[in-house]
Amino acid sequence: MLPFLVSLFILAATPPPPPLSMAVSTQKKILVVRINGQDVKQYDVAVGTKKHPTPMGTFGVRHIVWNPAWVPPKAAWSKGKQPAAPSDPNNPMKVVKLFFQEPDYYIHGTDQEDTLGAAASHGCIRMAQQDVYDLARFVMQNGGAPHDDAWYNQVINTMKPADVRLPRAVPLVIGK
């Protein structure tokens, strides 16, 4: 009886994993989405270069911007770069960005899909445009900010920024 009680105590003392979480491997260049600790989606990504590495650690995704404008960060690499509106084809953010360390680090789309699977960004995590669209919708649906198809169609077709705040942060772990 005692081993059963000890096992029960250990199980009760261990908090359950968060229902929705994400993990990025900078070595494998993948992003994995988990529900209750089980992998449910996997995407190829581009990560930061050695000169501009993706930050490592545990973060929380709580802020999503659809049709984001791009404002060059205050960094040497972006000196002389011009801001880009949401509909500008030169906007490197593309359709959506999910902040994991505000204000400068996020998961975002790219039209340079040949860089996926490589270290190619200035620290952000890049995904194929369709993949980041699917990820952002999935995170919203399962992270407490669901919307119907009409909302997404309106956001995409108007090309105006839409700011979404999740009621609780979705954990994101970035490691090797």
C-alpha cells in the first residue's frame, strides 16, 4: 500500500503540463506544438544566425499581430532600413507575428522559404507564410482567443493590423 501512496503523492505533487505549449530546436530548426505534452504539429523554421542568435530560454506567447507593419529595430544591422506597411511586399513580417520576447523577437512569416531549415534571421523565428498563418490560428483557437473563419477572412482581406492578446501566455521553450 505504501508504494501506491508514494506514487500517488508524486503524481499529485507534479503539476500537469500546460494544455498548449510550443518548443523550438535551434539545432534541428523545427517548431513543435504540443497539447497536454503530446506533439500535434511540427514546422520547419529558420532561426537566428551566429551573429544574431535566437534567444534561448522559456518565454510566453501572449501577443499576436495580424498584418503587422515592420519598424526597423534600433540595431546596427537595420540602420538605414525603412519601415514597411502591412501590405508592402517588402515587409519581412508578412501575414502575422507572434511575440515571444517583446518588442524585438517574434515568430513571423517569410517569403524567403528557401531559408527554412537554416540559421538565417536576426534572432526571430521565421516560418513559411501558410505555416505561420496556421500556427497563429491554432494558438488563438487553443489559447483562449478563438475567432470564426469570417474574422480571419476580414483581417486578411482588409490588410489592416489586428492586435490580439491571449488571456494567458502560451509557453514557448527555445533550446538547442
